[in-house]
Amino acid sequence: MTIKSSSELVQVALEEIKTISPEEAFKLFNEGKCNLIDIREKGELDKTGRVENSNHIPRGMLEFWLDPQGPYFKSGKLDMSKELILFCAGGLRSALAAKALKEMGFENVSHIDGGFAAINQSDFKIV
């Protein structure tokens, strides 16, 4: 049995998903064209802050909260007609998460290159 490394999984995900810059995300966010989803853990948000008006869905609950047939579905939390833009701390978890959402059938999904570290250097307001 061969175990794939996390690096290999991220590389495959990056080949299959859409990656955008913090600047592209900021433009879409300000135009009201996306759901900005922070998938970091609550402790990370408490420690480093969060993007104002972003949605927080912890990585461990993402597929469950976005599954309309599941018992944990968060109806009305997101505007499903808009692009789902994910980010984590550095861009690795969000790449894997975006791939998982694509596998679920979501088509308009992307992740932010560099994650919160890059967002923190952009025009987003951190609170």
C-alpha cells in the first residue's frame, strides 16, 4: 500500500481547482459577488483576527454544513448563487477543501493563494 503525502494531495488539488489572489477576492467581495469563507479553526480566528463580514465554517464541518440533505446543513448561511471563495491560514487546507466541494458538485468554488497570511497584507479589513 502506498500512502500519498499531504503535499501530493495539495498538488493534485491545485491542479483541479481555481486559485485566486487576495486582490481578486477583495474585488469580488466588495462587489457582493462571493461568499468569503474562512475555514480556519476558531482558535486561529481568536488569535489572529478575522476578515470583517466573512463567513466562518471550520474545515472539519465544511462538507456537513454545505450538504443540503445532511442534518447539519446551515440553510440561509450562504448565498449559493455566488462564488464560494475559501481561505485558511496559508492556502493548503483551503485547496483541499475547494477540491472536496468540487467533488460534492459545487461548480463555482475557488481558494485564495496564500490564505490569511496573504489576505492580512491586502486591503481586507481584519477585525
